[in-house]
Amino acid sequence: MNRSGLVGHRSAGWIAGLAVIAIGSVLLAPPVRADDSATRAARLSYVNGQVRLTQGSQLLADPALVNTPLFEGTQVVTSEDGRAELEFDDGSVVRLSPNSSLTLSVLRGDGASGETEIDLAGGLGYFELQGGSAGNQIQVRFGDSAVTASGFAVLRIDLDNPPGELAVFSGNAHLERGRVMALDLRGGESATLNAADPTQYILAESIEPDSWDTWNSDRDQALSSLAAARTGAANSLPENNNPAWNDLDASGNWYSVPGTGSVWSPFEASNPGWDPYGNGYWMWTPRFGYIWVSGDSWGYMPFQCGAWNFYNDFGWGWAPGMCQPWWGGGGWLFNIGLAPGRYRPPARPTPLPPHSPIGRPPRGGFTTLPANAVVPVNRRPPSGTSGLPMQDRNAVVTIGGHTVEPLRPISPRPLYDRPSTGQTKPSRTTYPGGTAPAGQRPATASAPGGNHPPPARAPTANQSAPPPSHPSSGGGSGGGSHSSGGGGGNSENSGHR
């Protein structure tokens, strides 16, 4: 047998046993619903500080776990020191600053037929929307208002002073407040809504900086750095605009293997004792039972679909295949193909009784979870203790009997220069009666003024890049205050909601 090929010496009984375990994992999940084929998910891609996940009256995770797939109805809540970031399959990104909350009220369909509606219930959020056709636009609702983007757009919504303020950093956005007001805004403009009269608003031809603009910009820079390593291996796969693919390019190598297709392997996966399911959490969900949430920074796409296989003289590799997410079939399933000898499949927990005794009201108003609702897993050996050396980013390797070299990054997405952080006082005009209808600019409006903030990431490959027209960020990335005026907030301003 060719030792460079796939490990194929396991007995039929072992493989059958793994199949039984996999089938059992599906049986532990709640019954499949008829509409599961239309299920979509967003990725919780960043968490800092205290963040919790809920769904209706169900507390899912507190603290929240990075790489959790977020389904329709999930609410993300940040505390006074919490920050969170969500990534969507079309490339859109949403961020929450402290003391904020949003709900994924609609998240279904796929591709051009996808429907996405986000409700910002409070606080301050940033939205980088890829836009697209009318059939798959993301709608963001706040209070009695709703905003959509035409093409790539970057927005900031501040609900610290209801009914809120919308700032358009880049691109174009359409704002509606019920049936009484409609307004089109372009990059560098903001609108402050009137609490007493829904037909009135204040239009500013520039944007006042907020203390959290710098944090938003820093996260953009971090995602752009990941995108710079993209090889294009996922270009032919579904959801290829999903930012989660960039984590793979930055954390391992892609190989094009004859007869197999694309194979990705993290740098540390050459050790046979390394386990794809060796670092992470089992998290209980009311819809799918226990699902796997990886503890690795890259651990989102490789646990949605495809298969992990162990290759002799190389190590573990993941083949995405057609990469249809497991939730499209209605239940979570292991995706281990061929494994090294004596490999122990992951043990999916069995739910224990809920925390609260019968008759005792749930704490915090939430329905009780199983006692082991989130189960941590750590079963990897220390790095470098045995097995093959760490994989080299540039080394030629042998996979499945084929000698292949890593794919190289394609041209990175462009980054805009970070302009000056100076501030100017914006010009403001009040428009009673909604006299600036959609598609028209008010005749009294002055030319856009003010400075522009650090820009967001460039749009995904199928979108054209707009001119960089973000407002200037006003200070440090720290601070808890959402109030404008620049500078990182301090403890006196951190809890004003």
C-alpha cells in the first residue's frame, strides 16, 4: 500500500461503527422541520467582553462563542464592556458596540433569493451591506424606521437617543419611517429623526465622529489583512463571498489534488494526534440539539460541510466538496471521513435535566437550558510533541499519492489610505413634512462637507468599489460611550443607556 495515499487500512467494522455514531448524532437532534431546507446562518465572527445569545425566551450562550452559527430569531446582546461582529454569506458585516442588541428577525433562502432582516433594538451598530438586487437586499430596522442599501454601503445607526440617527459613511442608502417619510442619503451624510413628529428630520451634510468609529475601522483592517491571503480556492463554491473563507487562507494551505479537488489543511494539522474536533464546544440549540462550535479562529466553514480526512505523511486535510451546510438537511452530522488508526470520534453529549427544579421560575426571565448546555472540549496533545513537523506555507507535499504545492494568494483587495482625523462642524438643515422625498435632493442642501473617516473594507468581488467617503473617526478604540465627539470613552460615560 502506498503510504502517501489516504489511510485505508481501517476495518469495515470500524467504519460501520463511525457511521452508527454519526447516525446517532442526528437522532439526538430535534425533529427536522419542513422549512429547514431554507435555513441560513450568519457567523458570530468576533466577541470581546460580555456578549450573550438568546432566542425568544431561551438563553443560548452566556458568554457567546465565536464561530457560532446564528439562525433566524437569534438575538445578540452586548453588555457595557461587550463588542460583537457578525458575518453574512453575501459578504456583509455587522458590528455591535457595548450596550447594544439586535435580532436576526428574517434569515432564510439562499443566494439571490435570500431574505435578511435585522432589527437593531438598542445601542449603536455598524453595517457594511453588500447590497445587490431587490430580491436579496438586507433590510435593517430600528424603531419605526427601516434602511436598505443600493450596492455596497457602510452605515452607522445610533439609538442612544430614540428614534435614532443614521449616518451613511459610503455608498447610498434609502431610509423610510413608516409611510410618512422617505429619504435617500449618500456617502458623508446623516439624518437625525424627530421623536415628536415622524415627518421631520435633520439632514447633515457631514457626519459627526463617534468614539467607536476607530474600533470599527480597526476591525475592517483586521478583515482586510485576512483577505490579503485569499487564494481563490473557494471561488467556485457556494457562498464564496462569505468572509469566513478568508480565515482559512490566513491559517493554513490550500492544495489542488488531482481526483480529489481542493484540500485545505491548517498549519498545525500534520500531527496524527491533532483532532479537528479537539478544541471547541458542544452547544445546545432548541432547533438542532447539540451542534459543534470550534474553538479555532478558522473553525467555521470546515464544520458546516465537506469532510476531514487523514493523509499518511501529510496529516489532516479538509475537502469542502459542494459545501452545502449541514443545517440545510435539518440536523448536525459529524464530517470525519478517513481517520488515523485508533482515532476516537467526538462524543456528542446527552442532555441532562434543566438547571431549575420543576415549579421554580427561570432566572432572568429565560426558559431553562440543559445543565450541560455548553460543554467545553480540549483533547489535543501539546503542539510539537509528536508526529510530523508543522506544515510549511511554501513546501511541496504529497497528498493521496500526488505531489502538489500550496496555492498562492491572488491579488489582495485594495485598502484605502487612512485620512486625517480632524473634525469640522457639519452643516444641518431641518426638513419638516418630509420634503426631501426618495430620489430627490433638497434644493437648500449645501455641498457635502467635513472630513471622512477611516474607510471600510473594499466590497466583495462581485461588487464595484465606491469612492472612499467615510467620516473621520474621533479617537481611541476603547471606551464605552456611544456619544459623538471623538476620543475613547471613559467609565463615566460607559453606562448611559
